[in-house]
Amino acid sequence: MGPIYRTQRQLWLFTTFTRFQSGPIYRPSWLSRHPEKKVKSIMNVPYNILVLEDATLMTNEDIMRWIERTADVLRENRTYLTELDSAIGDADHGINMDRGFSAIRDKYPTMATMDIPTRLKTVGSTLVSTVGGAAGPLYGTAYLRAAGAVAGKQELTSTDVVAMLEAFLGGIVARGKAHTGEKTMVDALSPAVDAAKQAVNEGVTLEQVTDRAATAAEEGMKATIPMLATKGRASYLGERSIDHQDPGATSSWLILRCLAETCAGK
């Protein structure tokens, strides 16, 4: 019996990289331009299923487009985020996020020659120094950790993007000591990272990886509405925090939605 293909992508990989199941593996011209890509044979599974790390990469230019898109979307949603925060916080989340990314926008000229980790590090350090409240240190640490996760990278595979998102989440957890179920940005980011990991394991495209992450973040954001806040300023309200969407989870979803939009078509 021949191999079983779980996705059309795997069927394509098999027909592209093998002439016959027992035949030689050859390297097409595009793979020669990306020598870091390797064909991996999954062992301990029925039949011969071949998986290739996603050949479509997130480039340095894509990272810059993600940053720029995030700045624009947070400005567009400044009032919305502030209204959400007025119900359970200090009514300044949208203002603060826009202030931070406006400061980042001012650095675009100097960021033009930076590599991926340096651009992310610049975003993180700028947010720490310019954004008031808890959001500055939290998101700043998130971007700094993300920069560390992709140190030395000139292009990012789907696996690299997931590592970046996992580090982003890890920075927020480490700085805020928050966990899921506490009505915070972690409730959007944690399921997003889980969804992205699962997508990579399934061998889907970079577009699908980031889209699934954004969708899971949106679901996590909406799930904060019935939650009782037990962390941050909202926790002071007790049961009055119920029936309100968390503004931090909302800005996290917006950031990941911008990432998915940047990776559309990859």
C-alpha cells in the first residue's frame, strides 16, 4: 500500500521530492536558494509521510509591515480600547497604546536598516519607555523576548514565527505573573500560541498558522467577557468586572490580527 497523505500539501511534497517511494530525493532549484530547508521523514508513523518546513518565509520587510500595520490599527482603535478600559480600568489603554506606537512610528527612518531582532527590540524598548500603566512593561517585555527568540534570523519560517509568539507570551507571563482565566491579555495570547503550534504540526502554510493564531486570540478575547477579573486594576471591581471585555486581550488580538494580515498569501 502506498503512502497516506493527511493534506494536499503532503501529497505535493511527496510528488515533488520523490520520483517513487523508493526512489532518490532531488532538490528543485528554489530549494537550492534556501539551503536551511530540509526534507524530514517522519518516523514511527504508518507509511512514508514527508514534511517540509514551510518554504514561504516571513522576511525582514514583512516584520516592518507588521509593525506599521499594528501602529495604524491601534490608532484606529484608540477610542474603542479606551472605552473598554473605562469600564474596568483607568480609561487609558487605547491612549497609551497609541502613544507607544506613535513613538515607534517616529523611529521608522532609523529602523529601516535594522534586522528582524533589532526591529523587535526597538519596539519593545520604546514601549517600555513611553507607554504608561501596565501595558508598557508588559508589551515591552513581550517584544524584547520575541526579539531574543529570533536572534540571528534574517528570515522566519513558520516554526520561527511560533517560537517568536511563544516568547512574546512568555514575556507577558513572566512580567505580569498572569495565567489563563484571570481576564488579561494572556487569555487571548495563550490559545493563540497553542493554535499556532498545532497548525505547524499539521504542516499548513504560514498564512494559515498566523490566521489560526488570530482566530484563537479573538475567541480568547471574547471569552474574557463573562470572566471575573482576578488580576490588575480590574480585579478591584470584583463581580462588577463580569460582562466586560478585557482591553488588554483586545489589543493582543489586534496585534495578532495584524500579523495574520501581513502573512496573508504566504
